[in-house]
Amino acid sequence: MLTPTTRLKLQAILRRIEAAQPVTLQERIYLQKFASRDGAVASWVRRTERRRLHDADDGLDRLLSDLDLADPDPASPFHPGHDDIGDWFSGAPHWLRRS
């Protein structure tokens, strides 16, 4: 659970990231600390990154982004025609690997 002060501080950092303003390494570490522990903060970070990269999107892309359903990285390293999904699970536990 975030305190109101912490939430406001995190949102201020995210606004600066979205506006491409300078953010210190300490602030990014502070933000990542909460993003790794709180799903809501992680969602805020993903939305901010998508908005920063695609600020002119509208229509369906914007709806998917606002619902946090869009791809966080449009330059995703997975290419279905070229990559094997089994490679993605190569470091997974044995019970999750493809047989």
C-alpha cells in the first residue's frame, strides 16, 4: 500500500519521464523499487513508457494502452514467423518446458 506522499512522488517522476525531462538515477531506482513490488506502480510505468513512445496514438491503440493491454515494447524481440516459443522457456523449470 502506497502512502499518498509516496504515490504523488512516484507520479511526479512518471510525469517527467513521459515529458522526456531529466530524471536522476536515484529517482529511477526509487521508482523501480516500487514497480517491482506493486502491480499498480508497474502498470503506471508501462503506460508512461508507451505514452512516451507513442504520444500521437488514438483509437484502438489508445484504448488498449489505457487499459494496459497493449504491448509494452512495440519492438518486441519475439517474431512468430522466425522464433520458436520453446526458446523462450529454455530457462524455465523442467515442469514448464516443452516436451
